[in-house]
Amino acid sequence: EFIQGLDPSKLVLVQTVLSFAISPFAAPVYNLPIFLFGMYAQESAEAVQSLKTFTGILSISTIFDIIWMVRNHQHGFIRFITIVILILKLPTMAAFAVALRQRGAQFSGLGANLSGPT
């Protein structure tokens, strides 16, 4: 019930702003484009495939964040913001999964359909 009360658009907006704020410093460069895509994907009411793609990429990027933080040095405050972004990705993934379910989507992996329209 807590997850259903989360607003996916606000979560993505906060993470977009945080990613933009730390972009001039030593920080994962992929977060800002991912969150910009998330803002675009959640705006369209019928963009189920885009939401699936964003949720899948966001899930994978959490692993990338951990690897990036282990391999790279950051100053204290920038590291703190990077960790906040990482932590916020978890409820964001859950909120987008709920949004997908509400739109009637089945979420199995990235949902690639290579067979084309039938």
C-alpha cells in the first residue's frame, strides 16, 4: 500500500535534479539520461513499452551504481548524493512496476517482442 501511494513522476523528477546537480563532478554519467528518459516515458499514458524499458534499465543501473562507487573515488557530499540516488531507485522501480500493472502490462524482463504486430 505504501508503494501505491508513491508518485512516480515526483520520484523521477527528484532523481533527475540530483543527477543533474552532481553531473559536473565525479558521478555516474548514465543516471541523468536514464532519468530524463523516465520523465519522458511516464508522461505518456499509453507508453507501456517505454515504461517497461525504463524500469528494466533502472533496475540494471542499480548494479552499475554499486560497481561504479566501488571503482571510483568521490568526495563526501557527492558520494552522499550518489547513495541517495541509489536508495531512491528502489521505490522508483516499485512505483513504476505498480504503474505498469495499473496499465495492464505484464512485466517479465524487459518484455522485448521481436515478432512484430500480430
